[in-house]
Amino acid sequence: MSLTISTEGGGEDFAKLQPGIYEGTCFRIVDLGTREKEFKGQVSKKKEIRLDFEITKAVDPDNNEIVMQDDRPFGVSKTYTASLYEAANLRKDLENWRDKTFTEEELAGFDVGVLVGMTARIGVGHTAPNPERGFAGGNAKILKLSRPDGGVQKVPTVNPQVTFDLSVYCDEFNGNSNDATKAMCDIFDALPEFVQKDIENSFEYLAAVEDGEKDEPQKASEPSLAELAKSQEVNNSDDFEDKIPF
């Protein structure tokens, strides 16, 4: 294998999902928790979720590649603020996807977990470069979700269909470990590393770890060398007195 290195081949020559319109299926939803986010100089706490899709069909152009070199389907994802308020991107995309508005009952509490395994039409673009943050750009991103031809259907996927629930995962660390938390740990381990780091930076995860550390029993401190020596002296003295015949 050649170890000759040049300015070319910097990692940007791997296959990428090209811009266009596709059909795909949501295979994973991840609760990223709450973190501090900056927007236009303002810092606020935002709870976020991530929706992951695998691509199943190229619609326009219909000759775009939909599988990678290892024959796995291309994937594309989008991170949303976990909110259904009127101007929220999540609400807009979900209403376009379902082709109907949310009812008042749904707005009071909508289980996004029902979206796993559901088909969608996906408008895909590419991220723009951001030299200030060291981003080269050119990665696939979701521009729009909408209702696919034939309506939304629940179908099997190549990737495992999972929902990562951060509250269940946190129970593994705050003293409430159980079978469900162990299963959630397995889902966490399968997530991309950068997604894991986002979760571990969430206020929920950090609080759970802190609570768990408080609940851990305090370990007895190791005796010092002086204490060990003194104890040995006492033991030796007792042994000596036991040998005295009177």
C-alpha cells in the first residue's frame, strides 16, 4: 500500500447523496435532550430531536444513486427543536409529511415515536461551506418532508427501527437501572459518535450522572502506612501476651 500523500484525496471524494427528491423511510428518532444553543448572538436552552431516514427511491432526478458502495442505503437526517408551536420547523415538516394539520389534542401531546417505519417524500440539498467553523459543506440535508405517492405507509427498513428515549437512558445512571435502560444503552452504542457526544452534553444526561454519583456509597478510605504499622504492633503485642504462661 502506498503511503505517498498529496494535497488531493482529503476525504471529500467519497460518494454522497446528491441533491434531489427521494422517497425514504424514517428508521430512527433520537431524543438529543436540552442544550444551550446560540442564534444571532442569543443563547438559550433548546430541547432537540433528530429524525433519521434511509433512502429507498430516487424521484427527481430518477437516476441518482440511492445506495453506497457497500450496498447500504444512503441516509439523511434533520435535527429539530422539540416543539410544535405554530412557527416550529418540526410542526411544518410533520404537517407537510402527513398532509394534514395537527388537532388541538395532538398539539397537547404528540408521540413522535409513531413516525418510525413511516415512508416520506424527502427534498434533499447540500450544506453550505462554513470556513469559520471548519465545515467544508456538501453534506446531504433535508430541505422538506412531504407526503409520498400512495400515502404514508409503515414498511420494514434495512436499518433497525429504533427510538432513543433519553429519559429511559438516564435512568441507567441515576440509580434506576433496569432491563429497559440496558436496551436503551444498546441503542445509544449504535448511534454515530457525534450524536452520542450531543446527548452526553445535554442537561438531562449530566444531571443523571451527577445524581448517580451522589447515590454511590462512599468507599472506605485506605488506611495509611502509619495506621497499618500501629495495627501490626498491637497484633504482635497480643500474640506475645498470649504466649506468656501466667
